[in-house]
Amino acid sequence: MAGTDRFVFTPGEPAGVGPDIAVKLAQNSLACELVYIANQDLLETRAKLLNLKIKINSFNFNQPPRPNKKYEIKLIEKKLEEVKPGVLDSRNSAYVLSCLEDAAAYCLKNNFAGLITGPVHKGIINEAGFAFSGHTEHLQKLSESKKVVMLLANNKLKVALATTHLPLKDVSKAISEKKLIATIKILHSSLQNDFGIKNPKIIVSGLNPHAGENGYLGQEEIKIIIPAIKACQGQNMDITGPLAADTMFNQQNLKIADAFLAMYHDQGLPILKYSGFGDSVNITLGLPFIRTSVDHGTALELAGTGKASDKSLKQALTQAMLIRKNHA
């Protein structure tokens, strides 16, 4: 797409802070065109509640991309039930999924350079009868992608995950040598193509305490993780591990690593979010389009209060633009 890049944005759960940060973002002029898929009444009501000015215009695909002006929201309208800030309503789960699914469909048709997503509430979506474990898995299904990888990044470190939103009891059986090799390859390729790192260095964690202690605390390192690392090293990738997760993020490794690969969600992400919560971006690798997201949840208790920060949303948009630039 020549000239101004055009991105699509889904604010997510309407009862949460997604609409708040959506109207807060509109208080800024943007360097790209950003199109919201949302409900107009929702955005106008939330803007009024926060005492923020917005100007909503219906989006026209036939017009050439133009950067958003201050206060401007370009909108693809979606129907929605009545919303009360902070109060979940399962009737609105279909709206949340419809916004996301339309956005993905547009990206697959190359109508947009990428997708930026706000936070959703997995519990209420499942309560409504939809099987939904997260944006990452849903977008993989919608795009029919063979393998995707969840990466969270800030200006201090990047942490990818070998598994995504799984119960802890299911993590071990979800990791295989083949899957781990595929994950490392996608991460390595992304560091080169999305982030412009010519020869990226990746540090991989073990699964078990002390990285298995030579098999005494688990066999996954010996049977799965080490063979996968050696296979990738054999393809001229700079991969180190497996290291014990409790010492992997030491100062020396932080200086030399371009990315870390953790085996499961709560093994790696607490470290990243401690280092810069609100400054991080969730990126889905392996999709046929760019997808970035905020690093926080719906924060129902903050919805409509004006206390929710749009910093992570700004970072997500900036990161999508940088990835797009590296692809150009």
C-alpha cells in the first residue's frame, strides 16, 4: 500500500476500558489512517462521560488513505446492546467477535496494512457460548495460519511464548520438538523482518525448575527442548538454552539477547510486564497480516472513570507502523 498506511482498530470489550482508550487516542493527530470498527453510540457516550471531544466520520473504502486529524474517528459501524461501564453483558460478546472477525477479513483482503486490538474479556465471551481462548488463537483460526507465536515487547526486552493461553496442566503435552522448532523459526524470522535485526540472538528457557536438573526434575529439556535448539543451531541460528527460567532474565542476558523464548504464559510475561507494564505491546507472529495489541486487560473498574491510560494503545499503533515500515 503506497503512501499513507491504513490500519484497522477494534476497541474490544465495550464495558471495559477499550472505548475509553479509543476516544483518548482520538485526542491526537496520527501519522497513519486508523479506522475503528465499533459502535458509534458507545464511543460518543464514553467520550461525553470522559469529557473528551471526538468527531466521528463514516469510513469510505473508496477514498485514498489520509492520516487521522485530532479528534477524528473514522468508523465502520457495528450494532450493539446497551452498555454500562464496568458491567459485563454476555449479549455483547457477539458484537466483540463480529468486530474482530470483520477486521481480520478486511486484513486478509489487504484492505488494511494491519490490525490493532483492544482488550477483550475471555470469560464473558465463553459464558455467551463462544469457544474463545484469546485473540492469538482466534486470529490463527480465522486466517488459517499453520503456526502463530505470541510475542510481547517493550523497549527493554522481547519475550515470546512456546504456548499461549493454556491451563498449566496442559503445557507439557503441548510442547513437542517439531512445534518448538517451528516457534523458534517464526521468532527468528520476525526479529529479522519485523524488527530489522540481522543476526538475532535468542535465549530459550527450560520448562521445569532448574531447566530439569539433568533429568531429575523432568525430561522435557532432554527429550524435546535441547534437540529443538540443536536443530535450529544447525540452521545457523544464534540460540542459547535451555536456561532455568528463574535466572534467565539476569542483567548479562538482558544485555546480549534480542529475545527470550519462554515455555508458557506465566513463565515469561510477569518479567516483561514488571519491566514496563503499559509500555509493552502484544504482537502475533506468523499471521499473514500485522497484528499488535495493548498489554493490559479490560480493567472494568477503570471503565468510564478517565483513569485508564492509552499509552499501550499508542505503543501498539507505533509498533504496527514500524513493522510496516520494515516490510516496505
